[in-house]
Amino acid sequence: MNTSTYLSESQVFESADEPVNVSHSGECLDGECLDGETVATSERQQGSNNYKIMVVDDVPLNVKLASAHLSAAGYKNIVSETDSTKALARLYQEQPDLLLLDIMMPHVSGLDILAAIRCDKQFSHLPVLILTAATDREMKIQALELGATDFLTKPLDAQDLLPRVHNALLVKSHQDDLELRVRQRTQELQHAQEEVVICLARAAEYRDNETGRHVIRVSRYVGIIARELGLARNTVALMEQAATLHDMGKVGIPDAILLKPGKLTEEEFSVMKKHCVFGADICSGLINYSGQGDSSQSVAAQAAVSTQRPQGCTSPLLKMAGSIAVTHHEKWDGSGYPNGLKGEQIPLEGRITAVADVFDALSSRRPYKEPFPLDKCVSILEEGRSQHFDPQIVDVFLNCLDEVVVIRDQYADE
Ligand SMILES: [Fe+2]
């Protein structure tokens, strides 16, 4: 490569005080044309020119030299820090795409900074070019072990610097593209999953047209309670989505019972109760939901059992949906069904859905009743504290009544 491509050290210091005058095409605007190879190099770097490069070095002259070489090559977004104690804070503030890092600095060494940034997931792919003396072998090994990308020998030479910067940014660009694609795909899959769940829930509703928008309201109430209990955001979203399927098992109940307008006989009611187990079987295929095992096990423990069955679902959503389906009619005092679980034997998701489901039944119109006024719904829930319901969950739900009423009205049955 023609060395005239790069600035001499004296040119660098002249130009470093002012922005280097380089156009987008790589041609010098001051009339001094670059040779073909220089233009090709600049064009090659077009895509990288908007990347932010950060230089951390306690010697201002070194920073000037690096910045000038980079500017001359067309890089427009260069930031620097000469105080090593401020370098990490600047790094978080600037979010660069590439870091040029000096090692020998007072107070905080480059190795300390490198170690700190590699501990943070957001900088795990940040390319770091180490500025060092050529002879420092032991330090180089240490830097490599800490995740250095490459080394640059001081005093900085453009021929040494620019290809390394270009390559590091190229890798960074591919990683960014890959991460973006993975994020987009994940969002698409999540969206598809949400749609499938809603379709399944609608299928169950078609058979039991009394419920209308019941499943949506219940899932929203579940989301509110889970959030107010302080559960992690992912868990809240999972629980809310899974609750949509809480009555999925009703597809397995004969029409004569499911659609019977009058009161069910004892025998019919015992068939109706099976919708819990049917729902669990449909959603997660877990072996012990028929009451043969201990349904108080965590979803994870039950999933471990399910792996022994080839048809057992492994998705967290369907496992959660299965757990809700089989436990949303259990009662805090042990008088519920299908397994008569008591207190905290009932998984949290089942206890939450029980409150949401009953509130919705009370506050909605049914063929046999008008919607109960809010104060009557509240007093029935309060009466059920520690009998039907987990008392803490009733309290949390009633604390959010304003939000609940908005959902009730927004998704009211037509
Ligand atoms: Fe149910």
C-alpha cells in the first residue's frame, strides 16, 4: 500500500486541531486528490464511517494522533477520554462501536477497564484495540485473556491502525446485523405464539358462547395481579397469556352439559369439573394432572415428569397454561377441585386466576343472571378471603379496582 495514503506525524498534529476536511467519497476537498488506492480504502469504509470510535489514552498527543489518522480515513464520529478514572462512565454514556484503549494509565489501568467492560453483557461484543509498546509480551497475554480484540503498537502508525479498525468494525457490523435479525425473528415468533393462543382460546369460546370476552378479561386481570405482586416482567407476560387458555378443557365437555341452560345435576357437574384436567392435558400433556400425582409441584417439576412422555409440551407458555387450567378451581381452604389442593399447595398462577375468573363471572352477564354491581362483587371476594381465595391476592386485586373496572368495561360482552 502506498504510504502517501496516510498522513505523516507532523501533518497529523497540524490537522488534529481542526476537523480533517475529507468528503464522503474520500476525495480531499482542499484540492489535493488522493490516489486510487486511497479512494478504494475510503469507499470500503463508507459503511463504517458512522460508527462511533472511542479513544482512551492519558496522553493527549496520542489521542490527537489516533483521532487524526481516523478522521483522515473518513471516520467522523470519534470521541476521546484522557482521564482513565472517567473512562468507564464515558463508555456507558457514549456507547461506542469500537474502543482504542491505552494500557499504562495512572489510577485505573487499561486492563482494569477491559476487565470491567467484559463483565457487562452490553459490551461483550465491543471490539477493543489495545494501544501498547511492542515489547510488552506478558501484558499482551493478560489483555488477550481479558478479551482484547487486537493490539496497536505505539507510536501509532496509520498503516497499522486503519486495517485493524476496519476489520474490527466489520465484525461488529456483522454481529449487530445478526443480533437485529435474531431480535426480529424472536418478535415474530412471540407474535405468532400470541395469535395461536388467542385462536385456541377462541375455539374453546365457540363451544361455550356464554363466556364472550371472558378469557381476555380474565387474562388481563391475571396480568394486573401478577404485576402488582412484583413478579418479573417476563413471568407477568407469560402468566397473562397462559390464563387465556384457563378454560380450554371445556372443548372436551359434551354439549348437553356445557350448554345446558338450567342447573347441572351432581353427575353432570362431576363431568363439568373434568374441564380442568382436559385443559391441562391439551395444553401441556402433564402426566399427574389426572390427580394421580402431586399437582402442588412446581411447573418446572411437573415438566420434568412430562419429559418422560413423548407428547409432553416443553414450552414455558403451555406448561404455565396447563398449570392454570388444572388449578384455577382449587380453593385456598382445600375444598376446590379437581385435587383438593390447599393454600400454597396451589401454584401461584392458579390462585391468581381463581380470583380473576370468579370476579369476571360475578361482574358479567350470564343467561341466568345480570352482572352484579361492583360493590357486591367486592364483598363476595372479601367473604372468600382465606376460604375460596388466597387472602393476599384478594387484597392486591381490590387495590387495583380502578384498573380492573377499565378492563371490565373495555372488553364488556356485546
Ligand atoms: Fe374453569
